[in-house]
Amino acid sequence: MSYSKEFKVFVATIYGEAGASSTRSWEVIAHSIRNRIGFGNWTDYSTINGIVTTTGFDAYTHNTKPYRNAMTKLNANNFNSDKVGRIVKNIINTVQPIYEGKVKDDTNGVVFYWSPKAQKQLHRDQPSLYTTEIPVWVNDNKKEIVSISGTEKDDFQWLRFKRSKMFVTLHDNKGLSMDGVSVDIRFASGKKVPVLSNLKTNSKGQLPVFFARIEMGVRFIVNGTYLKDKKGSNLKILPTGKDIVATIIVDTGNGFKSSLEKHETDIRDSQNQHDTTSNEVSVATSEKDDDILSEVTFNIKLVEGDTGKPLSNTTYHLEYKNNIKPHKTDSSGIESGIKADVSQSIGVYLDDDGGKKQSIYSMAFPVTGDLNGQTKVLKVPVVTLQLIFIDKNKKPVPNYQFKTVYRGRTSGIRKANARGIATVKALAGQQLKVIHVTANKFTSNIVTNGSTEWTYSTDKLIENNSSSAGSTTSSNAPSTTPSSQKPTPTKPSTSSDVSKGTVIRNDKVTQQGPTHEVKTDQAKITIKFLDEATNKPLSGLTYWTQSTKYGKNPSTTGSDGTRGRTHDSDVGISIAVIVNENGKEIKKGTIVANSDKNGTAYVYKAKKPKNYLYPLPINATADYKSGMRSFGSNRSSGKRKHAGADLYAPTGTTVRAMESGIVLSTGGFYAGTDFVTIKHQNHIIRYGELAPGSIKVKAEDEVIRGQPIGAVGKLKGINVPSNMLHLEMYSNTSDTSNLTIKGAAGGKFKRRSDLINPNSFLDNADK
């Protein structure tokens, strides 16, 4: 039996995610894939393939070995030769009815899962990639854990979005059921939801039962028109997490005025055990048409980065809308009731005990609707410092005695080791004073994340009893003060040019104090484009992301409508998404980078780009996507990679401009051949390995689509067939610098970083 490509991906993903688990876990994962279609964050999706390939299923996304093994069995249709094949066959038998929609969801809406034991091991083995033992997205007030009988022995925790089961009935203003009415369900974006479009009411006016995620206001388009409330706004029902029974009285004219009418509606086939709320909505001719909050109220909690202990009664500062104001945590490390507008960013600063505000977060976090009613936990990094004490000959002073003053607490006398070194820990952004017991003086500095060691010249502290030690060194404490007594510092000298006394630091310090940027959760942004005409993934589209931090960078979509990898960004960065249509830049939207959205694609629609013209008047005589001809194949025993696609053709075959453009350069290329580089509207293309003397254009010439620019050449000194066009493509048309970059800077390809695979453009080219 043969299977569709989508079903193969479906089965291979389940094997890759849970091949060694129980059949019940296979069923739950299969349902979780189907449950995402058209629901919650995935309202744009209408197919299983779209869900699996773009919404974060690791087996597919990372093309894991188990996924590949299962796909091999599925492609060969061979399931009896080994254990893998037999398991894959069992998965097929288990999940096929679910895939075909013949089995109703019995998981109570599971759409997420993770593996606690596996995550813990990954965090231990790859801490830079798996930064926590519990994924950040798990701790979300919009989600809740679901217990699934039969999976207790498997390493899975199942979750779903909090949601409402919606029972909606339409009556006209005479109280009559509206039979056979076409209804589209929309949310705040106004985008069409494929699986919730063209729903039909039955003879009782009842819509098919559907689910809606909490805080996603449900709107209704009836016979092509949004239903309005008495204020003239789009009517919406806001899911609360309980089942909602709503009777909508639709204004059918004749001067009808809105009114609330209670209407009894049976709860049909409810699988939820939640309380049910009767929520009857009457419509005339709604309130603010936006279920996204414009302002949120939330809490901030400061904790120590290593222990998680709260920083109680700590002064800190928030930068918001270009204003910095002081704040303070309570005894539990929390400040409650902070208000902020959605889509703003908040910077966080610590008070260093000396009056300066030390930045520990840069673009600390974006304000999103998800924050409302929540507590934002900010981990202040802990820095381990070596304090090194040296004499005038720069030799270590063994057993050097000192005290520390940190966060208002003075330590007892401490001693350096035999090498004059002592280790201390302190929070980034805080002031750390070191009292030099013998000299009866102190030095004071701000701890930064760049610090690894501070070095003290003790001879200067002892011999120089003046202000030359700098503004952070006490210079007039009485010499008779006992060593156990804390010296009394005086007002810093303003005449000294030395800002840090005798402390030698290896981290960058500015006049305003060091700025420390915490490694917060990175946003991993997936951008996906759909063809606006067909609503299918759009391949071969070049788009740009632009931000003040990262600049303007091009990307090109593949067959799934994405560029094949995420855009990684610090949270809080505003990123514009831009395409070029008909020669004009069109801004498709702006993304505020948010790690809570990791794994969820930002979907945009665009016009299908015009296909390029195939560069040869005949088909290549060999497959340009296999063997040594293919993009990325190894060269020089793996020391570099092939930077283009080789299109084999008879020597002398005409090479054509794939699109209109301007010639940037021509010249000698490789093994006795030449090249032409043309800047087209969306790409720079290098046409290489052309026959010497065949080039028909020169730099700065304007060329038109299909214009002959040269002929296929043949490499000299090569003992294998080598008559070909070598084609390279680059996505950054604003960069007209050299395409070839030698040495380490050129990476494996020895080319610019905007080099892209030309295969999809050649595959779709007009011939």
C-alpha cells in the first residue's frame, strides 16, 4: 500500500517523537497534531503537513535519525525486515484512523507535550541550547496540564491551552431559528480561519461546536457581514476557560433594538468537565474591536541568578517610555501592580548602593498581553571574582587580610591564599567594597558580568596616604584605627583623574558605570509566507528583516514557505518584515521579538514572485541537484563546499540572463573560464565557467530577460566531463562587494554570507 507524502511525514514524526513509547502516547501525539489545526496560535493552518513542518515538532524540524529511519521504511514500503519497520507499521495502524479524522479527540484538547527526563538530560549535556530543565513555554498561565491514562510510564507531560467549548445558536429578532446560515469565525487579526469558515447552522440555528482559546475574542461573519453590537462594533465573545452557551439575536432590520434574552441550549457531546456559563449575547447594530489588551498590570520579582533566592527590599529602576523611575521589591522580592502599555519595552537597572543605576538588562523584555496578572521573574546574574593582591614588585602578597562590604553587610576578616588570591561572588550591577585591613582603607567598584579578576597594588594603599588612590579609596582614616574596625570613608576627591583607584580591571568600564546585558531567553522567530492567491506555502520569495540592532538582512523561502531556520533575536527588538513587489518595498508587518512565540510561525501573505528564466535554452544534460554538481557538495576533500549549481550542457550553448538587470562585473573565473555577474531586482547572480571570448556584455550594461550574455565553457586541466554553466545566487542586492572571500572569513563556501541555494529558482524557472 502506498501512502501520501503528508501521511509519511505524520507517521515519521510520531516515530521520531515517541517510537519507544506506548501506543497510547502515539495516539495522543497524533491527536495533538490534529488539535492544532485552526485552533489557538494556529488559526492560519488547515493541513496536518503545515502543522508538523512549521509549528515545532523536533523530530521533523531537526530531521532526527529516528525520523529519517522511519521515513526510509515508509518510502521503501518495507516494514517487516527489522524492528524499526515493525514499529512504524504499528504506528500506521494506530494513528491512521486519527489522521483520516475517523476518531474523535479523546485527549481533552492536548496540543503540547514535552519529555521531563529527556529535557533534563539535554540541559545537562547541551546547556547553551537547552538552557533550563523545564522549557520556558511550559510555565504559561494560558496552558494547563492534562492527565492521559495509559501514558503514565512514558516520559511525557501533556498540556493544552485553556479554552472554552463554544455552543452558539443564531436567532433572528423575531426569535426564530436561523437555518442554513453561512458563518465565518474570526479573531482579532481578522484573518480567515480555514477550519472555521463557511460553517452552517442546522434547523435549530445551532453552529457546529468549536473550541476557542482563552482571551481570543470570537467574532462572527454571517452571510458575509460582521455581526455588530449596539455600539456598532464587531460583536465578540471572550472565552473564559468554561464552556460557553451563547444565543445571538441577529438584527434583521425593521427597527429592532438590542436586548438580552435568556435562551436554553443543550450542551451537546461535551467532553469538558468544566462548569458551564450561560453567556447569551444579543446583537443590534461591540465594544472595542480588539481582544488584545492595550494595558497590562503585572508584578516583577528579582531573584539571585544562581540560587533563585528573592532579592528582598532591593531598590531597582525601570526605564519605560524614555523615563527612569525607582522601584523597590518587598520582603519576598516582588513589586506588585506595575502597569505598562502593550508593545512597549522595559529596561531594568539595579541600584549599586552608590547612587548609580547599573543596567543589567538591555531591552530587558517586551510588554505583551500575556503579562497581564502575571509575575515576571528577573534573574540577576552572579559573578565569581578573583581578588588578587600584589606588592610593588607585582608579586603576590600571601595571606593578605581584607574584609568585604556588600549589600549593606560587612564580612569578618578574610585572607587570601598563598598566591595572594581570594575568590568572592557578587551580583552583577552591585557595588563591592574591599576593606584593606592593614592600610585601613577601602576600594570600591561595581561588579559587571565581564569581570573575572580585580588586582590590588597593596604598596600604594599602604604608602600613599593621600587622595591619589582615587575617588573610591578612603584616604584619611586614622592610622591608629584597629584592624578589626571598619574605616570611615570621606567624601571622594574631585581633583584626581583616576576613577578606580588602584584596582586594575579587565572588563570595560564607562563613566556611567558598566552596562551588563543579561543573556535572556532568545526569541527564535519563524517567518512563513503564503501565496496570497492560493494560500499555499510560497517558495522562492526573497524578503528582508530590518531592525535598528541587526540592520537589514535578506532571506529566501523554501518549499515550506520559510527560510528553513529561525531568525534569532534578543527579546524586545522590533523587526520589520519587508518584501519587494513590482519594484517597490512593501512592509508586511512588524514583529516584537518574544520568546513566548518560539515555535509559532508569523505568517504573511505575498504575491508569488515572477519566475526566473532558465539560463539555458535547453535542459541541463545532468541533474544539477546531485553529486558533485549540487550546491553544497564537498570540494578539496571536504575543506570547502560547492558554492553553486552546475548545469551541464554542450560547450558553446547560449547562456541567457535569467531576468533584467545591470551587469556588475565580468572577468576570469576558474580553470580557463570566465564569468558575468548581474544585479537583478531580487538577487545577484554570477554566471560562471563561461567560454573565453564568449561574453557579450560589460560592466554597467543594462540587460533584459533572455538576452544572451555568453556561452557554456569547458574547464581546462580537468579529466572528467566539465562543460557546464556554474550558477551562484546572492540575496543581498544592496551589497555589490566581492562575492568570493578567501580564508576563514569566507566560511566553508569561501563566499559572502548571503550566498543561497539556487535550486528552487532553477526548478521553477520558465523554459
